Amino acid sequence: MPSFPAPSGQQQQQQQQQQLQQNVDEIKQFLEGRYVSAAEAFWRLFAFAMHAMQPHVMRLPVHLENGQQITFAADALPEDIANQPLPATKLTAYFALNTSLREAAVDAEVWAERAAAAAEGCDPDSPQATAAAEAAAAAAAALAAAKQYTYQDVCRGYTWDGSGKQWRARKQRRCALPVGRMYLCSPAAGERYFLRLLLTTVKGACSFEELRTVGGVMCSLYQDAAAQLGLFQDGQVCVSPALHLGQASIE
């Protein structure tokens, strides 16, 4: 019978460590070694919320005109993909919301003008004069609502309807209103970066073209519009400290 030398103490220790490493069940160790206090057990048995985040942060996409992301089947034909309608996004829905608010403001102004014409020459305390004053106040309120929010602040007055792809007026005012945060764009993104810069400043824009319009003249580039608004000058982005965007150099 051949004889084998007995393993040394160091070899035995190494073999034991290898066996332990092979048989370690971390999940079993966690379940067996975890301690659940009475308070935590009570909380979990009643299915109370384990965490919360306030205020809620809403992510807002930023894309150029007709630059939405689309999905299609792998076997879809190129013609079908090209003819596929572009989906509505939070940005395009923001433009649609401002358009409807502006149309409501125009209607309110027309009604106020009619009420003022009907109340002309009447006693200031007459029902016609009262109606004219109320119509004028409603028109002013509608116009203010149409230009109240920038894109990143629209979630403070409206909630996003994901199924209908539209912004709806907020019915309940929470203690902590949500905070809108647009996706970050590097200066290397070019026009999309300046589009994002304009969206932080311009209120009540109804379209991409209106964002590029300054003083009644539509600029060809978002960068030109930002420069005319004083947001971009000499290769530096100049923004209000309240926006917490800092300065970025444009190469």
C-alpha cells in the first residue's frame, strides 16, 4: 500500500477555508442572522409605506422639433415607420396646453370687449357695468394663466396624464408641489442645448417657432434667439443664479 504524507496544519486550514467558501449561502445567512424588531414587524404586517420622497421630481424630456423617440417592430417596413405619426411628449403637450390657454384668453378678451360696449353709457353700479368689469378681470386672469409657467414649472400647476398624453389642471394643491427637471443637455448637443436654455426662461410658448421668436422676428437658430435674449454672449451662457445652471463655455 502506498503511503501519502499527512497534510500539514497550514494545508488543512486552506482546505477548510475552501470548503467553507464553497458552501457559503449568503441569502441563508442573511435570513437567519437578520433581526426584525417589534416595531418593524408591526409596520410591515400592516403594510405601511416604508419610504417616501418629497417633493416629487418629474423628469421632462427635451427634444428638437420632430425629434421624438419612436418605437417600431423589428420586422416593420421602412415605409410604415416613415408614415408612423410622432407620439406626443410632455414638451409637445406643453405647447398644446399653452395654445389652448391662449385661445381661451382671446375668447375672454372678445367677451370683455362686448360687455364693455354693452355697458357704455350705463351707470357704474348697473348690472351691465358689473358684467363688463367681471369679464375684463376674467380676460386678464386668462392671459396671465397663458403666460404663467415655463416648461420646467408647468408641473406645479398641472398634472401629467400619461394615458391621454396631456397636461391637466391640478385639482388639489399639495403641501410639497412636484419639481420639474429637464434632462441634462451638454453644450456639445448644439441646438438642443440652446432649446433647453430657452425653455428655462420663456413662459407660455406655443411652439418651437415661438421659442425662436424674439421681438416679433423668428430666428433661424435657437442659439441666435438665446443670444438676443441675453442668455448667451461671447461663448458663455449667462443665466440667472436662481436657475442654478452655472455657466458653460461653448467651444
